Amino acid sequence: MNRDLSQIDFVAVYADGIIVAHHHVIAAVGVDAQGKKYVHGLAPGSSENVKVVKDLLGALAQCGLDLNIPRLRVIDGFKALRTGIEQMCGKDARVQRCRIHKIRNVTDRRPKDRAKQVRWLMKQAFKLGTLMRKQRLKELAKDLKAQHPDAAASVLEGVDEMFTITELGITGELVRCPATTNVIESPNLAVRRVSGRVTNYKDAEMALRWTAAGFLEAEKSFKKLRGHADLKTLINGLRPNSQPIKKAAYSS
């Protein structure tokens, strides 16, 4: 949390939560204009808690991250994450909701024998053009409503932010990474491996330190974002009137 983030132009920020020894930690990973990934920082507490989200964003601001610069923020479906971003970054913050989480939230509310069909329908809807994508999801919600109203409501909840990257003009290989929170979930394996070395956690601060150690270990093997050569499309969509992006510098 002492890193200087002021010299890096981050174009995307991923946020998600992890549980280490029954302690909740929320983490953020940033991606710069060249597609390089960095561990932003951590905060103790759940991603379901607005105050925790604001604490993390506030700490990142103190490290030099300008919260007012347009960036794509990729999150799961927790409302606290969305609320915290809006309160700290403004109502116009561009947010992409994780499509994998959305599909999982819907199919978990369906009988197992019907979940596969719903999963396929949602994946197909995500591939459609602007005019058809939301209509297909609305039709799916209508079909589900009679027998599974909770699943129908889940389909429509936050539906606009399922397609933020589409509205920004992102296509091709680059679509995969900003469409999900996999970028930040992948390091969780390293976090669990490193934190698993400890058999007795004294408190939440100890869990936070070991979580940080795990993320720093994972960062050593970070690869550039898939499709990073097309990041200019994302940048132009976020900042249509901005000056050319300078090459990122980094100091720890």
C-alpha cells in the first residue's frame, strides 16, 4: 500500500474479494495502457461492505491513483462494490459486470437439468450485436419469470453493465479479459498456496499480510492482458478527447 501509482496510466481496474482463514479481504489489480498488470492494493473486510470498498479506493487515491480519470472497472455482482465506485469515482464511472458471475447467479437458481440450457442462451446473448443483446436477455427473463422469478430478476439486474465493453467498441480477443474478473481471480491460487503455509492466524491483520504476500508472489508471473494490442480501442472509448497515453513508469 506504499506503492506510487501516480506515474502509471491505468486503463482498467479489477476488484474482487477473497477469504483467507475466515477473514475477508478485498483486492484490486490494475492494467496499464500497454496491458501490464499490477497489484493495486488490499483492504480488510468484505466486498459486500460499502465502507470497505471506499476504504480501499481512498487508500489507492492516497497512493496517487486519480479516481476521476475515466477507467474501466471490472467487478462481480456485489452491490457494495458498485455503490462504493459510484460514491468515490462518480456516477459516470464505467463499470463492466463479470459475465461469468452473472451466468452463475442465474443458473444457481435453476434446476440442474435446465441450467445448461440457460447458460447457453446467456452466452449466445453476450455475442449478439447492440440491438439484440438486451432483448434476448429480456425474453429469457420473461420465460423464467413464471416458475423461477428469482432467476428472472437476476437476469435483468445490472443488465446494462453486462455490455459496457460492447458499448466501448471492444471486439476480438480483448473481449475475454474485461468481460470477467478472471484477471484478479487467477492470483487467488497463489494467495491460497502462500497463505496455506500458516496454520494459526492470530487476527485479521495477519491474514491481510499473508494475502498481500500471496498477491506479490502471483504478480511475479503476471502476463500482459490478452489482446493488449487492441487496448487503444478501450482507451479511445473511455477518453475520446484525451491526449496520447504516455508509456507507464513504475516504482515500488
